[in-house]
Amino acid sequence: MTPRPIEIIGGGLAGLALGCALRREGVEVTLHEAGDYPRHRVCGEFIAGLRPATIARLGLGPMLAGAIEHRRVAWFLRNAPPHSHTLPAPAIALSRFALDARLAATFTALGGDLRLRSRVAAVEPRAGRVFATGRRRQTASPWLGLKLHAHGLSLAQDLEMHLGENCYVGLARIEDGGVNVCGLFRRGLAAGTGATLLLNCLRAAGLAALADRIARARIDPASVCAVAGVAFDRRPPPTTRLCLGDTLAMIPPFTGNGMAMAFQSAELALAPLLAYARGTAPWAEALRAAQRAQRNKFRMRLVSADALHPFLLGRRRQRWLAALGRARLLPFRPLFAALH
């Protein structure tokens, strides 16, 4: 029996990883991507909680070649001494510019039908259709994501997290000696364009010293990007849709788990989709199986991250975090352990 085809809407990490895995199993896959490759995306480019089993199941090893391994994190609250800790398991960092392009090239090499600059309007759920369209956008969202790559920027540890007024910013070493600088800011914090906007937001948030460090580095202007309407919408997607990655749920970015969740959601959908494609399960059964696996895998980590997220943004709650850090009572280690 010829396998039933699968259609994937969205060519981010989840859509591409799933497409590659399905093609390795001989399934016909059409993938629609609104943009092109390679390109920069607003992303922490720091992957925590990605198990070797997931890497092997999705065949991600060659795509992650050259990734930087990270173990130590330093947390900064304005001018307070940093609190450092070791991650329960090593994390890896690789730019989306490189990773997305590698995944796309692998998908086409495996015989996948990749349709670039293809916007599928008014898409309805149907058998064999998967939604991996990225973050849910909300025009009323107060959050803005900004990102750039810098060279010649030294870090206190493998990773730095800086907490400011209504913002937090992560710095992670990536390939080729670069550092990814990515932050979540309240909209309207400052004005400007390009890298100037990020630097102005840092200064307005009380992180002038960090802004000065970045300004002295060599900023890659092509890497500067922004995304508005960032939403942490916990409403489940419609039960009629099989959703992956940020389309399914977006975990607060301080966890570094968003990229891992994208890959994990693809892994969880793979077996049900193969059963449907091979004719051993109807679509409704495959859909329910994938959704059930996703709920069981992600529910507790999303709840835990959501509970901690507000403490990273407000001045008063940040003081509590600083006090807990000095007392070595910060719950970040249990949280990062839960990401697995």
C-alpha cells in the first residue's frame, strides 16, 4: 500500500524535523513555508532539555554539528553580584540561521516537496494536515522580542541571563565565535530601529552596563530582527488540528526549552502520523494519540515555567529572586530538570 501523504504548514524546527523523519520512512510530504532560507529569527538559540533519544529518533545529529555545549549559567539582576549555577544536563546552542537551513536542505535531499514563499490562506483542518505555523500572535500582547548576533563579546559564563525592568535578556555563545543576544521587552519601553532599538530598550530597563558591553562588540546588522505580539497563550489549540512547536504552546523563553519542545512535539506526532500514513489508524485516532502524548509531555513544564515567569519581570519580584539566589534557594535547577 502506498503511504498516505502528509501536508505540513510551516517550515520552522518542528515542521522541518517532522518532514525529514516522515521522508525517511517513505511518506510523501509537502511542506509550505511562508519565508525562505537561510534567515534569522528571534530566538534564544539555546536548547535545554533535548534528549539524545529525540536527536536519534529525528535524525538530528548532522544538523546539530558544530553546536556549542553549555553547562554554566550566570544570572544578573542589575548591579547585584551574579548568581551562577550548573545546568542539570548540558545544553547546546546553534543559530537558527544555520539550523533551519540545514533542516531544509536535508528535507529536500530526502525527496520532500518544500514550497517556499508559500502562504496557505484560510487553511482548514483535514486528514493528514499538520500545523506548525509558529507563535500565536496577539495584537494586544504587551511583549516585544528582539535579537542580534555580536562578535568579540566575552561572557561571565557559558550563558548569561539579565533581569531588567519589564524585560529579561539572554546571551549565549553560538558557532563561529558569535554570541546570540535575545530579549523579551515590554512594548513601548524605548524607541529606535535595528540594533539601536535593542540597546535603547536595555538602557530604559536599567541594563545600561549590558547595553554598553554589546555596543562595544561587533554587531552583525543582518542578524538584527524583532517580533511583536509575543503571546504566552495557554488555551489549547482546536481539537480538530494537529499542532506542533509554538503553534501548540509557547513556553517562556527564559527556560531555553522552546527549541527542544519543537523537536519533541515532532517526535510525539511521528508514530501516530506513520500509523495514519500506512493505513493502520484513521486520522481521528492518530490525531487523538498525538494530542494526548503532547498533553502528557508538556503540561507540567508549562505550568511550572508560567508560575516562575512573572518573577523575572517586575522589580519587586526580582528582589525576591535575588534574595533566593543569595540563599541558594532558587528553583531553577528543579525547573531545568523538569524540562527533560
